[in-house]
Amino acid sequence: MNARLVDIAAQAGVSEATVSRVLNGKPGVAVATREAVLAAFDVLGYERPVRLRRLSAGLIGLITPELDNPIFPALAQVIGQALTRQGYTPVLATQTPGGSTEDELTEMLVDRGVAGIIFVSGLHADTTADLERYERLRGKGVPYVLVNGFSPKVQAPFVSTDDRAAARLAVMHLASLGHTRIGLAVGPRRFVPVLRKIEGFKLGMRERLGLGPEECEKLIAQSLYTLEGGQAAAATLIGRDCTAIVCASDMMALGAVRAARERELDVPRDISVVGFDDSPLIAFTDPPLTTIRQPVPAMGQAAVRALLEEIGGTPAPPSEFVFMPELVVRGSTASGRRSGDDR
């Protein structure tokens, strides 16, 4: 134990006497110091003494779409860590094609007595969905927070990336490189983030290139949020002589790169591609992907704070917390071809 005391004290930056006071539950130790000592147990791989283990404050459900898109595991990790730090136990429930629906997962979590639920890119983002399901959930006394997707019909906290600003940022970047035929590859229009990205795309195209809404429509291709979906949308846009493509996800952007290479086009020499999310490992693709970064850590922490306020009975007025995205320039964008250049 003496050797362990020395190690723990060194890791926590306190004296062995302080470690001993924490272990024995003695008074006079600041909360922050106690937490540092307990964290030292975890870092050094020691099991916390039973009497020092904090009981779970309850279960929190986290419902996400499929985990094939790496942005969802990234969000889940941030949210899970933030909940654990507050003493809650996160329960991840994932929707998969042909698997459980959002309603079924919600019912399962409610049956298990969760203290609250965080929905990521769920039915709240679908303008054709029946949003009464969320009011029924509130009627059961279960607080919830909704991430990415907004509806004024639902009285709850929303946490979103500014999708309009994201698409506009991408257009501004590509226009500054000399591109005039810029396409947008997005998902189905029934989703709020898609509608907002289209609005931002049209705004940027009008501001930088003077294009009207009808002209912009010819430069928009809808598909699925997958590599194959991005490939199909990009093929359409390349066929419309686009020299640059803004994609609604990094997975779609990788599909766009594949579509270009199938046509023996070089990225970025012949065609530039911009993604969306800045998913883990996307900086290591070939070429490294220029993308719009979602502020995942800030969004995840905000979602947890908002939910815990709801659980604690001190909720803020229902509103949307909108986070600004960031353009990350890498190797998939370059100067556009001038008129008359060969492909």
C-alpha cells in the first residue's frame, strides 16, 4: 500500500497524507483534490476501494443512427464520457436498417427507467415525421434533448451545427479558388439539415457567383448519406460539368472522389471535393479531405448539460443551441480550371 500511496500521490500532485485522508474518508479535503486522487486510481490502473466508488446517478439513453458513419461514434463517445463524469451510465441504442425503430428503442429505454434520453439525428430531423411522439414521451416524465435537426413544434432543447453557414463556407472557399460550376451532393430534402444546407449553398452561390435559385437547383443532386450515395450524386454533378462538389458528409465526399477517379479525373487537379463532419481519420485519406468540421466536443457537452438541467428541474426555455462549423482545408481542393482548359 505504501508504494501505491506514493504512486497515487505523485499522479494526483498531492501529498501521501492527502491520499490517506481521501482513502479513509476524512474531512478537510477539497472536492477537486478528492476527484484528482480518485482519477489517479483510474489512470494508474488501480481499482478504487469499494467505499469510494460513486454509485450511478441513473441511466441515460443515447439513440443514434447506424454507426457506419464515423461522426456518430464520435458524438457517442463525447456524450458518453460527459455523462460518466457526472455519475450517469450511458446506454447506447443504435438504429440499423431492418432493426429496431426509434420508437422501439425509446420504449425499451423508458421500460428500463432511464433518467433521460438524447436523440442524435432522429425523427425530429424529418419534416414528414409525426412529432407527437416526443410530446408523448414528455408526458411520461422523461426529459430529452435533440441533436441535429430542429422543429418549432417540439418544446425541448435542440443542439445543432449551423448547416447554412457550413454550406456557405464551402462555397466561399471553392469560389475563392476560381470555381464557378460548384455542385452540392446532399441527402433527401425531407431532413432539416439538408434543407438548411441547400439554403446556405444557394446563399453562397448568389453572393459569390450571382446565381439565382433556379440556376442553383440544376447544381444540386440528392442521394443517400453513404459512400455509394456520394458516388452516385457526384456522377450526376460531374455530368453537369461541375469542377467542384460540396458534400453533405465525409462518407459522401469519399464517394465523390471514387466517382471522379472512375472517370480518370484527378482530385483536386480536375475536380475539387469538400466533405462535412471532419470525421476521425478523414485527414488521412488520399487525398486528405478538405471538410467542414462539426464542433463535436462542444455539441456533445452542451447536449449533456441541457439534459442534466432538465433532469434537475431547472430547464432553460426550449430553444436551439446552434454551433458554428469550421472550414478545414486539406488536399482535396485546388484552383479551378479556367474556361477552355482540358479535363
